[in-house]
Amino acid sequence: MKKVIGFGDYIMRLNPEGYLKFIQANKFEVFYTGAEANVCTSLSYMGIPTQFVTRLPENMISECALATLKRFSVGTDHIAFGGERIGLFYLEKGASQRPSKIVYDRKYSSFSDSKSCDYDWKTIMQDAEHFHFTGITPALGENLAEICIEACKTAKELGLTVSCDLNYRKNLWSKADAKATMEKLLKYVDVLIANEEDAADVLDIHASNTDIISGKLDRNGYIEVADKIAKKYNIDTVAITLRKSISASDNDWSALLYRGGKAYFSKEYHIHLVDRVGGGDSFGAGLIYGLLNGFDEQKTIEYAAAASCLKQTIELDVNLSKPDDILALVGGDGSGRVQR
Amino acid sequence: MKKVIGFGDYIMRLNPEGYLKFIQANKFEVFYTGAEANVCTSLSYMGIPTQFVTRLPENMISECALATLKRFSVGTDHIAFGGERIGLFYLEKGASQRPSKIVYDRKYSSFSDSKSCDYDWKTIMQDAEHFHFTGITPALGENLAEICIEACKTAKELGLTVSCDLNYRKNLWSKADAKATMEKLLKYVDVLIANEEDAADVLDIHASNTDIISGKLDRNGYIEVADKIAKKYNIDTVAITLRKSISASDNDWSALLYRGGKAYFSKEYHIHLVDRVGGGDSFGAGLIYGLLNGFDEQKTIEYAAAASCLKQTIELDVNLSKPDDILALVGGDGSGRVQR
Amino acid sequence: MKKVIGFGDYIMRLNPEGYLKFIQANKFEVFYTGAEANVCTSLSYMGIPTQFVTRLPENMISECALATLKRFSVGTDHIAFGGERIGLFYLEKGASQRPSKIVYDRKYSSFSDSKSCDYDWKTIMQDAEHFHFTGITPALGENLAEICIEACKTAKELGLTVSCDLNYRKNLWSKADAKATMEKLLKYVDVLIANEEDAADVLDIHASNTDIISGKLDRNGYIEVADKIAKKYNIDTVAITLRKSISASDNDWSALLYRGGKAYFSKEYHIHLVDRVGGGDSFGAGLIYGLLNGFDEQKTIEYAAAASCLKQTIELDVNLSKPDDILALVGGDGSGRVQR
Amino acid sequence: MKKVIGFGDYIMRLNPEGYLKFIQANKFEVFYTGAEANVCTSLSYMGIPTQFVTRLPENMISECALATLKRFSVGTDHIAFGGERIGLFYLEKGASQRPSKIVYDRKYSSFSDSKSCDYDWKTIMQDAEHFHFTGITPALGENLAEICIEACKTAKELGLTVSCDLNYRKNLWSKADAKATMEKLLKYVDVLIANEEDAADVLDIHASNTDIISGKLDRNGYIEVADKIAKKYNIDTVAITLRKSISASDNDWSALLYRGGKAYFSKEYHIHLVDRVGGGDSFGAGLIYGLLNGFDEQKTIEYAAAASCLKQTIELDVNLSKPDDILALVGGDGSGRVQR
Amino acid sequence: MKKVIGFGDYIMRLNPEGYLKFIQANKFEVFYTGAEANVCTSLSYMGIPTQFVTRLPENMISECALATLKRFSVGTDHIAFGGERIGLFYLEKGASQRPSKIVYDRKYSSFSDSKSCDYDWKTIMQDAEHFHFTGITPALGENLAEICIEACKTAKELGLTVSCDLNYRKNLWSKADAKATMEKLLKYVDVLIANEEDAADVLDIHASNTDIISGKLDRNGYIEVADKIAKKYNIDTVAITLRKSISASDNDWSALLYRGGKAYFSKEYHIHLVDRVGGGDSFGAGLIYGLLNGFDEQKTIEYAAAASCLKQTIELDVNLSKPDDILALVGGDGSGRVQR
Amino acid sequence: MKKVIGFGDYIMRLNPEGYLKFIQANKFEVFYTGAEANVCTSLSYMGIPTQFVTRLPENMISECALATLKRFSVGTDHIAFGGERIGLFYLEKGASQRPSKIVYDRKYSSFSDSKSCDYDWKTIMQDAEHFHFTGITPALGENLAEICIEACKTAKELGLTVSCDLNYRKNLWSKADAKATMEKLLKYVDVLIANEEDAADVLDIHASNTDIISGKLDRNGYIEVADKIAKKYNIDTVAITLRKSISASDNDWSALLYRGGKAYFSKEYHIHLVDRVGGGDSFGAGLIYGLLNGFDEQKTIEYAAAASCLKQTIELDVNLSKPDDILALVGGDGSGRVQR
């Protein structure tokens, strides 16, 4: 199978153990993560060849980051080196009514300091069939927005499918900036992933009758949003994740695939959360897996939803689920019985 | 803002990690706690100046206890030193149908051996506006009951508000002794905190139609209890916490404020518990915070209930929540979404 | 009270901490376990004298295994020594929709290599009143099936009650082999424990209208199964556990005792699981405890169900609950309130 | 082989992990220990049947303590129950120039509250051949001094060998009190264990030319001390441990056996310490083991010294070394090469 | 006693547990540290009032940093808030021939972004008697060099003693820049602390016949260096630490105080290292403590050397030793015997 | 650079944390290791392309083992799958006079069950320049001895250098069997690694005047052994490691390279051990690195000795040292000073 290319930042996650708050911790668990890296890792774990493209400083911490990618068979052939630091964030895991909290410290990272010449897209995309990025990458600076456009252009020239997860981060850029830049990029995008907040924040497209905090969602509202996106940006495939946050411990989770004017909803899962970070990335990976394997629309969205459901029962940011496990859940076995 | 004085024992909590039983543990987590200390710590964390008054032995373990108070900005200027030991208890955290268990070893503590001359209340209460104690303090010995009365008298002389949490502990004294002593102290109390078990056990005041184990509670019963207490003891403000124990993992939690003949109920929270110990103390702190800040009755009880809800999603005995977090929950956001 | 004899393999359990997957772990928790050993340990912890009979290699790891039994007062007087290794399995604990997974590595164990001369049943069963084994023991080899028959014969000669938990393990033998061997053994069995899967897999006896995965169970179906077993194999007492797997985090759990043509159902518990492994073994221990203590049928099945409910709120494979705790739950207190 | 009886307090040890100071710790490792219990545990681990006699409160913490004894096959048949608490101490492990520190909290323990009727020495000492106690036991109160005398008298009546380790603890009693009481007890003692500090502090018998802090020791001085003790108190066998404290990380360690007017010195070991607590207890156990097995004097002292050397390379208070390991070290292999 | 002011960066230390290398770690221990903060913490722990002055971002991680200072009673009244991030470094602890390694990520910190107006030195230094900074502070930027000069000028105006530790960090600035800036600052310095590498690198003053790597040091060479510094920069008191690195596990450590043309050498300690980071800071604190308490020169340098010896037997960067412990070591007890 | 092929078993290492004994542990650290795998991992970490060839079962534990290889960039392209289990061993780390202990459980492993058809040596060795195996591989069964011969023959046909570490394991085969088989294999070996025990045990070649336990070694004796081996088996390059076991905590370590009739000794290192397991493997990797890079004999043996010295200061079995670190130690810097 031809390979998938992901492009984005790769940063360190530091979190207290269990449900401790920052102020209670004297140890942090360390993991390396990034929206696009998580997609690549999840795909690699499912057996798809990948290359993750980023830029890292030349130091011993980068070595640890690289080893994490290699451990999960993610290709690192095209990673650029240079710059000052690896970005990081601190995560405090919430529970019940207490929300999870993130403190970011990702400015001045080697990746945000990328230059166009760090990435030779023609070489990178050789023998590839899919290119994936998220809204975080262009948000890290004008240079990265430019490089994203270059990457997308090359991808289209070489016949790759391009997928993008809107992934709006309000502490990285304003809604206005996000809209201006993302609209330039959406021209090249074949598969768009969003949740309804992203759609509203970045694209100013709104679902009717939705109340995020109360968790009341309306199916028709989502179809409406997907349809508007598909039409306005001429995007073939739009996927929307539907999270009902009951609390930091329990969420309902499902998703919608919109294609050819038709909407396909997945089953809804009631998830008792282990770690919800990376849920969206694992959805993206599941979706790409379905598309690459030629699953039909319903199976594709079921696979993506089940993959991201399982992710949220797994510690850390990455979905370490095999296709067999995901398909078993798609097939209806969410009973959690012991497999001997 | 003027400061709050808390007076009580400060003891070591030793608990196995996670949900291990005592018999499975070869490590104990160590924390320092006490009903009144927890109220002070929670208030300090919310930005209120506090002084916690207790008596500790002169050894390296006390130094650790003191450092815990200082870490959270609780004033330690008036702590007395002397005596033999710091009290302690062992806590085994329950889950689902399995109850949490506590083994106490707090006799002969430096605090229980307090003498009147250890505490110069005039000096201690200078520039203070609130004095808080719980039923545990006078339960530790006649000397402490006497010292409590002295403290209360001074408080009233100096114009402080006095709050008391009934906090009945059956292994410290009999119901009869508790009633006799607490009735002497209630003369000085402006704000009384109780749950309906305490009211029944200590004051022999009963709610109609309540069944603690089954978790069936009746709102009118609670109003009735509060009203009886307010009238019998001439207490301005009575607050009652309402816990429905579904299991050791899940509780419903709300509270009632009774003042001026009117009852104010908070919202009810379904809590997936992280650590329920200290729930009552965090409620007391929330209540005092509301009173000190001049919140109206409804806002006060909502704040106190939300504060104590959040506490129960946090490990260990102390509510490490900022007013912003508590007010966000009061305002309706218990969805636990990640805050980036 | 006379003692209970358990006979079976004793193996090492290795599991990642918390909810980590194998691939995420660089530490394993170590415990020693086995279906019959767990029954003995649970009974010892409830105050019943026991002897656990197995065969272990002569090395330092066996010493650890032995120490685990001794720690919980299980008699080890008749354990045979020799052979090459202690068996083991790796357990990955699931959560929500993600199932727990077990990788077995128990072949070639010292126990599976047992010879008839390793066990002098006359001596072992002296002063005993109950003999317990499960379907795992004869599944480990023809030699063990033979030894089981010898043990059962001696038990009947000496007047012991014989109990057996079907405990079908598909990776140890085929359904056909299991049926052929177990039917030889059932001749000696007075008390049979099963779940409806085991009954179907081993005995080819089926409940009507049951759908394991969906969790829909039908009471009459279970009575039907119990009745068929009792009649076909002439077994006095049949006990069936009823698990509704909602997810890997939440299960409903109850049980049925069938005796003298009458069915006794226990209460059903909604369990928020801590560790479900060993649930069946703790049920067996609870059942034997009830029988040994002459509880009536309803109390016996309530005790067994409550015991196994509590087990599933405790880490690792063994039920460390005292009769008082179990009887409190039988009596209706599953509220999990703190016991001070 | 006939059994060994130990009599003393059994208390909880709480220590920070590794080399952390108290003030740095938020976890304590938990272990149960006591000078005489450690002797019994070490002997049991070497294959000698033992019974440890103490008094414990009836609570869940005692259950943990008991399980520790049972785990290592120490007999618990004659332990009395009652009283208020288990004693405890906090241990901070030193390193290099930084000394280890202990904070005691052992007053009011169930054991210190023992009454004569708690121990039926005739029954306890049936089938026993050795009785061991240390100077800590009579130091815990006059009642315990009395009970010790009763135990010693019974021991002599029944023909047991009596051994005593002086074990002077300055925070338990004064030198004068220790001398008065111990001299009463030494009448019954056949084997006395001491270090030269104990001999000086308790018996006022001094070695010439010794400087503890500088670590300079003089062999003749020790022989002189042993000889004086043997003669003054008419004691057959006197054993003295010789510790040269180079630092908290490195000690030199050897011992002297004095019997029949002759002195036998063991080899000296340079120990890179893992945990020096319990070194003396393991020496006592080694000595008793040698005497029980009829080793000659030189072999006995070599065995005891090697046993206690190995203990100090093992975490926690108890020597978990088998006779084969100890004899290998006696035989000259201290090279620490991997044993496959 | 009047207070000591420290001024410098406060950064996060992240290190793998024990002796793990970065590449082996999936957890980091977290601590907050800084050369001047460590001096303040150590002094506070010895009972000296201190205020540590720095600048921190307004986020939850700063809250943890602040709580660390408060825990150890370091005053935080004059800490400025603002800027983007807290600096950090990664530390891998070496052993034997393997050196410790540090990866810095401290650029763009809130402190390095300090402005003159962040610090009102007149107010800060009120009621203070000592001001301490190190060469790290001016190395963080020209703004900080300027602020240092302002602080020094105010200190001299207000009659404070000024101490400075050269603390040259080659990755922060060049030798030439360091020399130019430090020479401006040395005008205000009364007490200079250095090791011979710093003296050579920053001041271009060299000891004769020294070979750092081989560990051969020459006393006269050090006197020569101290004398040159004292004379060239007109500094009253010069203190030099003398480290002989035998390996990452074992160091010899002593120090020299030079004052009034006379040299005072401390004892030399052979340290089996627990954590050598912060050794120099604890020396500075010890020196200041001696000066503040009016110790004579020999006692001062003995105290400073013993303090820093003990630090290196303690985990993390801060010397948590009380004056009694330090004076005991000065007095000759480095035997590490257990203190009960 | 052309690649290095390693061939051998890959097994799980389970060890208690720190210096705990098996009987004290309730957690095991997990690592995957094997003599030849360690050589490959070390070489990969130094930048040499490698392929490790083994056979693993198809289960989730193998997945973890594979991920460990991939993490360190070891090629896994030619690993065969099948068979029943991954072998394992339990390791208890010793200290001071207490030796480390290993309990093996590696029989019936997938690798020991290898068949000739599992390995296509022509393909595997394409583009390779070095083949490495140890005496453990042929010791695992006649099939593996045969496969080793096939591999060696192919290696010689394709012009690869063949290196072998004698690595005698007495619990795998007798000295006689080892001699018979290894002599068949030595025909193909260009580089032989041994210690003097292996030479004596396997080849019956003895050093004069050596006493392993006492640690007295004689240089001429080693030259004599190397010379005999080189001549008898016509081997170009013989390398011998020289370990003086002072204790389980301290070893002296050096090595000898013998080539063209000349002996080259490395420096001797006094190592304060962190983990000595894998010392020999890291020596082999260092030696091969030197040979591949065309170092002269003295530099080669210095590099190999320094590499294996550093390994023994690192936890677990693998040398995670970069050439720069090793060359710095060769160059004389073993002072362990912090590298910032």
C-alpha cells in the first residue's frame, strides 16, 4: 500500500499521574504528540506505511521524540533538524465536573521556525497517496501557512488525496486569521474533518439548534453544516465528530460522514473516558484508513467512530488499536468482555 | 480582606495508592489534614488570608505538616508546639459497593493535649473577621471543649462571625456527650453546618422520611431540620449538605441554606467520585467564602455546593479550586470539556 | 471447622499498571493466581481453614508464589515440587468499550507435568470436608484429568463434598474434549458452578433467548439450564452466575442457585468495575462458605453474589473481603459510605 | 527441629522512598518490624520453626502486620490482641555524610500495654528450645520488664536456651533504669549480644581505646569487654558486633564471639550499604542459627557476621538470605558475580 | 534577623527517575530551581528570612513554582508577573564514568524578558541586609545586566552586603561578554564565590598547576587565584570551592575562604554523591549564613563546606539541612550513624 | 555503511525495582534482551545499520519486543514468526556482597523451535558486511547449531566478517557439548570474544595463575589464553574481557585485544556499577564498531572497553552511549562532571 504523509508540529506532553492536579504533582508523565503525528502513528499501528514530516532541534530530547515515532513504525526519513527547542504543553486530566486543563509552551519551537527549504515536497511525496495536515500547522506562523500551501500544491500535482482537520486553537490565532488562511488551503482539500465548534469558529458556518455545554445536539443541524461546507468550498468528503460532554468522565461520541449530498451517521458510543486527548486525531486516522481501504461510506464512518471511541479508552494521545479490534466494535461488541 | 481563623487538630493521612486495600499495600501516600485546616487551606487557595491554629510536636514530621500549610499559603503564626505526637489515620478508598474504611490512631496527639495557655486568642483574632471550628475539636477532650468556649467568647467579643460544622465522630465521644458540649458552644455560633445525620446524632433533631442508605431524601424534611436548629439554638444561618450515596464511586450531592426563615437549595450534582474525603470541609470553605464576599443566599449556597462538588473530583482532602473554576460550575458548565 | 481442599495450577499474573496497554508498559505488576487457589485464599480470608494443592518448580519464583499463599493463611502442606517452570499470563485491563486481553504462557508448567504419585489424596483429604476443582485442571493434560478423577474418588470415599466450576478455557482444549472429560468428573460432583456460556460450551446445554453480547438475559432460561444440568448429571446443587457486560467498566451481576427443583436468584448489582478477574472464583468461595456454614439457599446465593460483587471492586484476582463486609452488602448497604 | 520463641513489640516502619528526606516525601514505604520479630523472620527464612509473641490491636492494620509474619512463615499462634494502637516510627535513610534519622511514635502501643495474663508462657514454650528477647522489650514499661522475667523463668524451667540482645534505646529509658532492669534479666541469659556502645551504656562496661565516631576499633578492647560481661554476669556466650561507620553509605562490619574464655573474630566486610537497619537483628538470628545447628565457635561467628553483612545489602529490616547464600559468603565468595 | 534578598531566574527541572537516561524515561521528576532561589531556600531552611525576586508568567505552572518557594518559607512578596513562559532544563543523572547531562530550554522565559520597572529595589531591599545574585542573571540579557547593576547600586546605597557567585554558563554567553559585564558588577560585590574554572573563564585568572579532569589540585594555586581576584577587584571576601571529580558517583569536596590576605581551608569530604546539582548554591548559602551569624573565618568556611557536602547527599537542587546537622558535620561526625 | 547482522534469541527480562529481592517485589520492570540483540541495538545507537534475526510468537508480547528493537532503529525485516512463546528470565540485582541472581524460563521459546527454512540467509546477508552470534544460539538446540553453521557458511561465501562471543551458559548445555559444537563453528569465525572463564569452560584453554573470585588477574595469563585460541582455531582476532569482581557494587574492568601475535590492553576502569548485565554484549558492539571503522588495534580495544564501562553505568542490558561519549572516555574524561 502507498504511504500517508503527515505534516505538523511534534511536541512534548507533560502530565501529572492519574487525576492529580498540577499543584499536587512532583512527577510528570512524558509523551510526544502532535495532531498529525497522532494520525500517522495510528495509521502505522493499523499497518499503513507513513512518513511524518516535522522539524526538531538537534538534542537528546528530540532523540526521545524520534524514538517514539520509530517505536510505532512511523517513518522519520524526511524530518528536518535545526532550531532551538521542542514545544511542550502541560495537561491536567479532569474528572466528573472538573475539566481537563492545558497550559501551552510551544512558541519558538524548531517547527514554528521552519523554512520552505526544510521540506522537499517532491521527494517527500514520492510514492505517497495521501497527505494530511490540520489547522494547527498553518496557525504556527505565516511561514508555515506558506509551506502548507506548497505542500498542498505538490500533493495535488502528484495526485495525492489531501485531508485536513480544522482543529482550531484560539490561543494560536484569531478566528479572522484562521478563516483567511484556511480558506486558501481548503482549495486543495479533498477530505475535511471538523467538529461543529471548529466549523463555527473558523468557517463561520453554524449548526442550528446546538448547545455544546448542555450536550444537546441535533442531527439535522450537523447535516446542514456539512452541506454548507461541502458546497461553499467544493469539498468532496466532509466528516464531523459529535461529542456530547456529559462530564469529564463520561461522553457520548458519534460522527457524521457527508459525501455526494448524503449523510451517514455512525452509532453513538457512551464512553467512560480514560483519556480523551487525541480523540479527534484517531477519528482522522480511522477515516483515512477507511478511505484508503475502499470501505463504503457507512463502514468508513463506523470505523472512524469506533476507532476514536477506543482511543478514548486508552491512556495518552495515540490510538493503539488494531483494525481487528476496531472492526469488532463496529460489529457490535462493546461489551468489554475479557478476550483470552 | 480580613482573615479567617481555623482551630483544630492537624493529622497525618496514610492511604494505599489508588483502590488498593490495606492488606495489598506496601506504600502509603502521606498527606496532612484536619477538618478546620482543610477549610483554611481551601479559603487560602481562593485568596482569603487565613491562620490555622493547632498544636504540633517538635519533630521532623511536624515540619512536613507545617510545610504543607505553608505551601498553600495558610498562616501558621499561632501554632503551638509541644506534646508527643501527631495523630494519624489510615484510609482505604472504596469503589462501587465497597465502602471506604478509616482506622484512626489519633489519641495522645499534641493537639489533644492542648492547654488553655497554648492559645492567646486576643492576639490570634486581632484583625480577623471569622472564626471556624468543628465538632471534632471539642470531642478531643474536656480541655479542648473549654478552649473552644474561650475562643468563641473572644471571637464574639472581638466581633468575629463564628461558624461551626457539627462533624460528629462516634469514635471520639458519645451522642450524649456531644449534645451536652455542643449545646454550650452553639450559643456563640452564627453559622452552623451539618448533614442530617449529624443533626440527628448530636442535636437529636430529625428529618422526616429520610433513608440514608437507600439514598432517598426529602427536601421538606431538610427544611424542617434546618428550621428546628435555627429556632432552638437561635442561629442565623444553617447550612445542610445533602449526599445521596449511590455507591462508593457515584454520589449525588446538593445543599441547603436556611436563613431568615427561607430555604435556598443548590443544584444537585451527579459526581463520579475521585476522593470524597473533605467534601464537607470544602463546603464549609465555600460557604464562608460566599458570606465573606457578600454573595446573596442563592449564590452562596450554589458556590458552596459547586466548591464541594469539585473537591470530590480532586485527590486528597483539600479543595484546590479557584473561585473562577467554582463560579464556572455554578454558571452551568459541568461538561468537563478540555480548557486549553 | 474442617478444612477445604483446592486443587489446581498456580500461575503468575503480569499486568501493566492501571489501564495501560501492553505496548505502553515498562513495568508489570506481579501476582500469583489460579482459579482454585483464589477460592482457597478467599475462604481463608473469611476464616475457613484451607489447603491448596498444586505443583511448583524449585526456584526463587515459586518461593514468591508460596509466600503469597502463606500471607493469606492458605495451607501449603501438600504442595509438590519439581518440573521446569511456573506458568504465567499477561493481562491488559480494558476500559469502557475496550476489552481486557490475556496472553497465556502456561504450557510446560510444573503443574501440567504432574504425576499421580505427586499427590497422596488420602493424606491430603484427612480431616477435610470439602474438595474443590475447576475445569481448568483436567484441561491441562490427560494426566491431570486422571489425577482429578483419583482426587474425586478419594473425596467421595472420605465423605467430602465435591464442588466444581466448569470454567471452560477454549485455548486449553476443544469443546468435545472438555465434554468427554468433564462428564466423567461430574459423576463425583455435588455442587456445580457455571455461567451459561460454560454450560453451552462444555455440556451443550443452552439457555433460551440469551444474547451475551447485548447483555439481555432471561431468568427462565437460566432456570432451564440449571434444571437440565441437575437432572442430566444428577447434581444436587447448581449455581449459575449472571453477568451482563455493559462495558469493560460497568457490569450487572447476579446469580442463581438451583437446588431441590427450586431456583433462588440473588439481588442484581450494578458494579463499577475495579478488576473483574477472579469474579467467578470469589463466587465459588462465597457459595462454599454459605454451604459450610449452613446458610439457607437464599442467604447462600445472596452471600455468594455479594462476595463476588465486592471482589470486582478490588484489585487483582482474589476477594479480600471479610464475612462482615459481605453480609453488610447482603443486608442492603451498597451505598459505599465511609466506614470510620 | 524445635522452635525458637521471640518476644517483643511489632511496629510499623514508614520511610520515604530511596534517599528522600521526610520533607521531600509524599509517599512512605510501609513495613512491619521489631527487633525480636526480625530475628524470628530471619530464622524462619533459614528454615527454623519460630513463634513470635507480641500484642496487637484488633484492626485492619494489625491484619497487615500479621500477614507480613505469615508471609515469611513466622508462627503467630500466641499473639495477644487488644489495646489501642500499633506503634510506629519514621525512618529517613541517610547517605554518605548524612546520617539516617528516626522519629519514634511507639508509645501507648498495644504491646506496651501488655498484661501478664496476655501470655501463657508454659503453653507458648512447649516444644521450644530457644527464647530470644532484646533490651527494647523491658524498656517499654515495668509491666513488660515483669513479663520478661516471667518468660525467662519459664524458659529456664523448661530447659530453653535464653538469648538477649542489649539493644539500648536512649529515648525509651535512662541508662540507670536500663542497668537496674537488665541486670535482673541477665541472670537467666545464656547468650548475650551487644555492641560496645550498649555494653558501655547499659552495663557500664567499657572497651579501652575505642573511638566510635572515628571508627577506630581495637580488638583487645572488645575481648576485654566480652570477658568482663561473661564474668560479671556469668554468661556462657557473649557476642559483640563491630561496626566501623565510615559513612552512611559505607561501613566495615565484623563480630566477635567469646566463649569459654576464648575469643573468635569473624572476617571483616567492607559493606556498601543498601539498608543498615536490622543489621544487629540479623546477626542475632545468624548466631542462634549457628548455635542451634551445632556449628563450632569460629563457624558460628562467621555465619552470624556473614548473615548480617548480607542483611545490610538488602532493603528493609529483615535478612532474607538462605543458609546457602550465607555459607557461600562465609566460604569466601563476596565477589557479587551474577548467579545464573 | 534582617532578611536576605536573592535575584535570579526560577526554572523547572525535569529529570528521569534514578539513573535512567533520557531515552529510557517515560516519567520526569519535576522541581523548581535557580541558583539564587536555591540560596534563599537553603537560608530559609536554616531559619534566615529571605525574599526571592524573579518574574514568572501568570499560569498554573507558576503557581506550582511559587508553592515550592512558600513550602520552604521563602518570601515571594516581590515576584513580578508577566511574560510568556517559565524556563526549564532536562537533567540526566550520571553515574561512575558516565557524566550527568543537561539540555537547556530557558530562552524566552518571563524572567529573561524582565524590565527595569518590574523591580522596585528600594522597596524590596527595605529591612534587608544582604543581596545575592550569580553570573547567570546578567547572562540572560542586557536588560538583566542593567537591572543587576541597579539592584547592586541600591544595595550599596542601603548598606546591604552584596554577594555574587560567578557561575559561568558557556551556553548563555561568551567568556568575553561575561568578563565585560561581570567586571562592571564586581565593583559592588563584597563577597565573591567562584570555582577555579569560573575564575579562569570569566576573569581570566588562573591557578597554577591545576588539572581539573585528573582531579589534581594544588592549594597554593587556589590561594593565588583568590589573592589575584581580591586585589584586582578590591573584594573583601573571596570563597572558592574545590571539587575533585573522581567520577559521577564520588567526589572530593572542600573549599577556601580568602580574607584579609589570609587563606582558610575547610576539611575535605569524600562524598558518595546522591545529587551534586546545587552544590555550589548550598555553599553560597552556607557562606552567607556564617557571615550573617558572625562566625569566624575558619568556622564560616567549615560551615559552608559542610553544608554543601550534605547537599550533595540529598536529592534535588536544594540543601535541606538544618544548622544543627551542618554543625555536627563540622564538629567531626560524618560517620552517618543512625540518629534515633 | 554496510550493515551488521545479529542472530539469536530475544527474551523478556523481568526484574524487581532497584535492589529489591524477588520475595520483596510486587512489580517487575520489563525489558527485551538477548546477547546478539544487544550488540545490534548498541551498534544501531552508534549509527551502524543492523538487522536482528530471531523468531518470535505471533502475539501482543512479541509486538512489545519488536517495538523495543524499532525504537532503537534495529532492523526487524527478517524476523520469523511462529512457535509458542517468548523466553524470559527473572533478574534480582545484587549489591555489595550479595550477588545478582537469575532464574531462567527460556525453554520452548519460538526461537529454540526454529527451523532451517525460517531463515533465508542469502537474502538476509545481502548488502551486509558483518555477522555476529554468540554461544547461546547453538546452545538452544541441535537445530540451532545447524542453522548457525548454515548462517556462517553463507556469511563466508558472501564475504562477511564473522564474530562470535563464546558466552557459555552452563544451564543450557554441558561443557563437552559446548566444546564439540563451538569447535565446528569456530572454523568460520574471524573475531572471537571471550572471558577467561568461557575459554576454560568451552575450549578447555586455561590462563595461568588466575583466581576469579579473589579478583587477582595476571596479564601474561590472558595473553597466553588468547594466543592459544588464535593458534588452535586459526582465528585472526581474539578479544578477552577482564573483570575483577570486587563486589556486586564495584568492579574493575579492562580488556585485551590479540591480533597478529601482539597483545593490546585497554585502560582499566574502576566501575561503580549501575547494571552490569549486558557488559559483555556492549564490549562486542564496541569491538565491531572499531573494526568496521578501521580503528587501529589500541584504539579498538580502548573503544570497546570504554563502551562496556559506560554500559555498566546504565540501567538495563543495552549500551545507550553515542560514539562521542565513548571517545570522550577513551580520551581520558571519566570524571563524570556535568555536561551542560
